[in-house]
Amino acid sequence: MGKKTQKVQIRLSGQNIYTDKKNHTIYYDFISKQGYIVDKKHENQALFFKNRFAVIFFAAILCAGTFLTWLQAAIVFAVALVLAEFKFRKSFLKELEVAKDIDFERRLSPIKYIVENKEKNKVIMLAILYIVFAVLVVLNAYMENYTSALMVLSIALALFGLYCSIIHLIAFSKMK
């Protein structure tokens, strides 16, 4: 009997995440038209860079809400985006091995990832928490008498929360 090889699970899924014929996780960059193998060592960096726009956007909102004006927060947002993109292209992608045989038919969807890697109770709890987030972000905007632009932003965040909740509910329904 040979040794049973254990597949290393990586927390990446969604848009631009595929596999190759050897079942490696691949990040496909549409700008460079190149796929890069993401191993466990680079997983946390890949997770940040995959979500860099959202992370920087939320950080700018927090800055604007706490100690910066909206104009200053917008400038910080723009500078942070440029720096993150530069670091992503000039440093992070250079560390990864280039993939040669990407299977574009095998995209790792968030639903499939959740079904295969999360426990049922965590999935249902996340679905509920996303719904609570959606309600609270709009309720906060209403109670704080936000301007129209901020109200639209709050509604957009609430819709994103509902989307995430629906993804988790669909995944929960597919779990055994």
C-alpha cells in the first residue's frame, strides 16, 4: 500500500481562481493573461491581493468616519490602491510559479468551496450574520441621517451582505 496523499486546501475561491490538471490552485491575472500557482505559503497574501480593492475601500471608509475628511480619505484610498497594485504586480506575482495548463472549466466557485470546506453550523451562522449586517448598516445610515451618497453606499453594502448570505444559504442547502 502506498501513502495516501492529502490534498492541501487553500482558502481561495471565486472569480479568477481556477485549477490546473494537477489540481493546483491557480490565480489567473486578466491583465497579464497569465496564471500563477498559489501554494499554502502564499495563501494569506493571495487572499489579501484578491480582495485588495474591497479591503482598501473599507479602510478608507473607516478613516473618513473616524479622523479624516472624505476628501482626505479619497486621496488615501487612491494612494493605497496604487501602492497595493504596484506591490501586487512587481513583488507578489514575481514570487509565484507561472502555471502552464490552466483548466478554465474548473473554476473554484465560492459555493463549492463553502460546501467542501466549512461546517454546517458555521455556514448557517455566517448566513445569519450577513443578514444582520445588511439590516444594521442601513439602519445605522438612517439613524445617523446620512447624506444621499452615503445612504446609497450603505444600501450597496447591505446588498453585498445579502448576496453573501444567499451564497451561504445555497451552500448550506447543498451540504449533506
